[in-house]
Amino acid sequence: MSSYQDTRKLTRTISITSGKGGVGKSTIAANLALQIAQTGKRVLLLDGDFTMANLDIMFSVRTNDSVESVLLGAKELKDIIMNVHPGVDLIPGGSGIYSMSRMSVFQKRFLMDQIAKLEGVYDYLIIDTAPGIDEDVLYLNSSADEVSIVLTPDPASVLDAYALIKVLNSHYKEVRFSILTNLVKDEKESIRLFKAVSDMAEENLLIHMKYLGFIPYDLSLRHAVKQRKLISLASPKSASSLALARLSKNMTAVNETVQSTGGLKVFWQQILNVA
Ligand SMILES: Nc1ncnc2c1ncn2[C@@H]1O[C@H](COP(=O)(O)OP(=O)(O)O)[C@@H](O)[C@H]1O
Ligand SMILES: [Mg+2]
């Protein structure tokens, strides 16, 4: 068997993040997971927003479990993972993620053993993060194969995205970033936002910025949220659903050529800082 085939089996990790809050990260992470799963891939979603874990609610499931139950020795990782849709599994958030960088070596190793068992089960790990530059957010992002930053037309979102890029570059030596936009009018506005950030970043830092696409502001998405439904399921032909489908295509097409650098195991090793 060629080494090419070997690396193909690794789980590719993608973080969905932002400098500023409320830009649509969780909406995007959940719907991307659905769209990717529809192409026959297996997706694991990690709710990494410890300040406001809500992916379980988005998928209309409730749980008191989180990674914390695993650390307390009460549960195995595989027991807290929830199947929320065909092809989509969820690691629920809660405060468990928050305490990861503060875990004991013993706890980290225990969790690593559990995670090693999942390698190869999933094609993608999608991480929904909290916004900003807190240590735990930086950890999750720096451990992912692809850091995808969400921008919106709010001027603060561009500046905060730049701040996030800058600290990930200087503290974690991240040099590649992907950009997607949300809540925009059209592609023209999206490209303008991308250029604003990439010009600033590439002028001041030695980094490479990639444009992934955009999701328009969509009233039917608001409507779906009010009904506690995910737009890709509630209204697959809506402008935002079609945009999310294009986005997932772009993200996964890229992955055909750019291999995962380490898969699930390396992702968690980096988070937990154990070799
Ligand atoms: N493309 C869009 N069009 C209209 N409303 C949106 C869109 N994307 C997100 N929203 C709304 O924005 C709010 C914040 O979204 P959310 O995914 O929770 O953001 P975050 O995870 O970044 O805090 C939600 O009420 C959601 O319904
Ligand atoms: Mg969120």
C-alpha cells in the first residue's frame, strides 16, 4: 500500500473561528458538517466554544455530557459522542473544553488513548471555537490543519480577525489562513472584506491567505433559527444553503490535494501538549 493511501485515512481537522463574536461560526460549523456528510464523508463536530456551547441545541439534542465527564473518569470519549445526523457525530461542549489546557499529564494521556481509538473513523473533524484570542481558542486553532476565519461586514470583525491572525502567527507560527465571509450582500462585498484582511496581513506578516467563499445575509436562515432548525435541512434551496453547499465543496476540494498534516491524534496531541 502506498503512503499516499495511508495519509488519506487521516482525519482532516478544520477550525471555524473569528476575532469577533456572533459572526455565524456555529451556524456555519453545523451546516458545513451536514453538507459534507451529504457527500458520503463522516464528520465529527467538536463544540469548542466553552463560553456558549450550543451545537447540541442546534441539532435538537440535549446532553449533560462533555469532555469533562471523560476527564473525571465517569465516561469514555466514545460514550459522550452523539450521533446527531446521518454521518455527523458531535462531541458536546460545556466547560470541559475550557479545562483542557489545564489538565494533568495523567488526564491528558487518558484522553489521548481514547482519541487514538477514533483515528480513521472520521474523514473530517470540524471545530466550532469561541471568538477572540483566549489561550484555549488559540490552542484549538493552532492544532487544526486548516484555520478558517469568518468575517462579516462589521468593520470590527475585520480588525479582530487581523488581531487573531497576528497572534496565531507570532505565538503559534501559523502561516496559512482561510477566510470565509458571512452576512454579506454579495460576492463583491465578500471579496472586499477578504482583501481588507489579506492586504493588512500580507503587508505586515509572512503569511498566506486563502479565500473560501461567502454566505449571504439570508432571512430564511433567521426564520429557520427561530424554528430551531438548521437551514440546510429546513430550506436546502435557500440562498444561504446553496452558499454553504458551495463552501463545503471548496473546502473539501482543497483537501483532495492538501493532505492532513497529522490527523486526529496529532490534533489532540497538540492541544494536550503531549508527545
Ligand atoms: N447568513 C446569515 N443570514 C442571517 N442570519 C444569520 C446568518 N448567519 C448567522 N445568522 C444569525 O446570526 C446569529 C449568530 O449566529 P451564530 O452561528 O450563533 O454565531 P457565532 O457562533 O459566531 O456566535 C444567529 O442568530 C444566526 O441565526
Ligand atoms: Mg457559536
